[in-house]
Amino acid sequence: MKRVLDDLHIFCTVVEEGSLKKASERLDMPHSTVSRRIEALEKNLGLVLLHRTTREVKVSVRGEELYQNCASLLDNIN
């Protein structure tokens, strides 16, 4: 359960920062780790949360829904 909450926190940070690189800097973790954790979260949920290209990251419709539902919840937990 802790891993899922951590992955949701990483996801919310990526959405807030608008990039994997900026999120990795804010979280003080390697870019590759952030990317792998997002991929694992997507696989666990069976959803595409982010559309990634080499130039940008866009939040999917499902990703935006998840972000809206999780952001305030995670703030209250932390």
C-alpha cells in the first residue's frame, strides 16, 4: 500500500511540475526512477495516465481525473 501511495505522490508531482525532469528534481530522485514508477502505476491501474514524448508530457483524461481525486488526499496524508 505504501508503494502505491508513493507512486501516486510521484504522479501528482509530475502533473504539478509538467515534466518528468522537473518532478525528478523536486523529488530528488533520478529521472529514470520517476519514469519507471509512473509506468508501474499505470500498469497496476490499467490506465494510461500520461502521454509522453521526447518534448513533453501531457496528462490523459483519466490521469486528470486521478490527479483531481488524489492531490488533496495526499496533501492530508503528508
